[in-house]
Amino acid sequence: MDMDAETAQPRLCHLRKVPDYDGYGFKLCSEEGKLCQFIGEVEPGSPAAAAGLRDGNRIVEVNGENVNGESQSEVTTIHSLNHHYTM
């Protein structure tokens, strides 16, 4: 089901690395000229899929830290320092 910006509601997803999977299983994307990040692709069977992430989800917060206005490299740094995170 596709949701537009007016009907989309924030939701909390807990994402953890697992020993038998390399990475989290999603692509972090951004739009050119905008400082907002979103999920570009979720791999089936990945920790990201198990956490409920979906293609197109906008990332607002990582581990309680608001990432609105942060660059993609700043958000990547936040997530690379942890073995689990909450979005």
C-alpha cells in the first residue's frame, strides 16, 4: 500500500545486526539538493525487512537523534557506530 505524505504516520523500527547476515539489508538514499534521507531498497529476508522498514520510508531519527537536515554521510556515520539502532 502506497501512502502519500499527508496520510503517512511516523513509526518506530528497531533494527539489529544478526550474525548470519552481512549488514542491515537496506540502501540509504537522499534526494539531490535536499537534506533528508530515505530507504531506497529493502532486501527480502534482511534485518531491515524483519524490522518493518519499507522502500520509501523517510528517516527522521536514529537512536533518538533527530537527523532532519543531516547529510547522508552524517547519518551513515551515526548508524555505522552501532550494532543496532532505532528509526
